[in-house]
Amino acid sequence: SEAATGKRPWVRYWLHNEFLVLDRGKMSKSTGGFLTLQSLVDEGYDPLDYRYFLLGGHYRSQLQFSWESLQGAKNARKSLLDKIRSLADKISGGVEMCSASVSQAGQPVEALRQFDKALEDDLSTPRALAELWGLLRDGNVEPEAALTAVFEMDKVLGLGLEDSLKTGKNAGDEDFVREIEALIAERAAAKKAKDFALADNIRENLKNRGILLEDGPGGTSWKHA
């Protein structure tokens, strides 16, 4: 690999992880018990759902795969994105207002320290995820500071949280579309009732989530910013 890439050293660390285990034994081509990422996508799962599932186990422990556990990871990732969106809605100006670095004092910094400590302890990704969730659930942390710290954590976890927030995509796209359409209907009803403040608030909140509304003769359409 070094000869092919010209990069020396090609890698600094090698990690050997335990097997992913199916109900009928370890996953291997020789036994016929083999799942591909495409097979998960075909069943309606996002690759990031699978990543979340893997992060929930320690790399040196066997991980039991089941469709139920994968569905649990999908639901957990959706809840994570929903929580992040609810915090983003509280930030004036949207997620773009999150600072590039975390303040040197306060709860977010301590949460980041604990997050790093978990990873330094033999890459304990389950503990790292718990620290991320703990920060999101801490009502004493300002939304902007919390999201900034969460995005820092996600640079390691690789769950694409900031991109998902900006594009409006999540683990359940159908649910997301239904939510947007319901908000558009609520906005239309507010305009009909001459509650323009509510209508403007709905439009602004959607804009902060990366959704742009376009009013036309045929009604209101939406698109990603």
C-alpha cells in the first residue's frame, strides 16, 4: 500500500475488531451468512443507521446483529437528529450561528473532555455516544454551545449530524417529508386566518433547518437550501 500511495507510513495503527455475529454464527462468505451494505439499503436503512449500530458496541467485543437491533439504531439516530433540530430551532439565525470553537469554560468543554476520555479508554464508542446524548439532554447548556460541541464530537463519530441538519435529511425521510408538508399546511391555515406572525415563524424555522418555501399560484413548494 505504501508503494501504491507513496505515503509513509500508510497507517500508524492497526486495530483488529471482533466478529459481527448473526443468529446462525459469525458473518462469513464461506458459510453463506453474509450481509452487504446494499442489502441493508434495500431494506430501507441508511448506511449511517448501520454506523450508529456499530458505534453502540465495543470493537473488541462480538456484536450480535439482528434486524431488530438495526431498527433500534435507526430509531436512535432519528431521535438524535430530532433533538439536534429542536436545539437548532432555538438558535437565532440557525445552525450557521454555531461558533467554530467551543468556549474554554462551561459544560460543553467538560463534556468534550469526558468524550475524549472515553475514546482514550480503548476507543469506548458506547461511552462516547453516551457523553454526546448527555450533553444534548442537559438543559443548562445553551443550544448554540451544545450544538457546537456535538459537531466537534461528530468529527470523530462520523454520523454526519451537521450535514443532516443543513440538508434536512434524516433516518426516516418519509417521516421528514410528512412533517414538512404538515408544517406547510399549518402555515397555509395560519395565513388564511390572517395569523401572519405564525406563518412567518414557520417559514423562518424551516429556513433555519435548510428548507426553503416557494409560494406560487399552485400552492407552496419546498426545496433544500
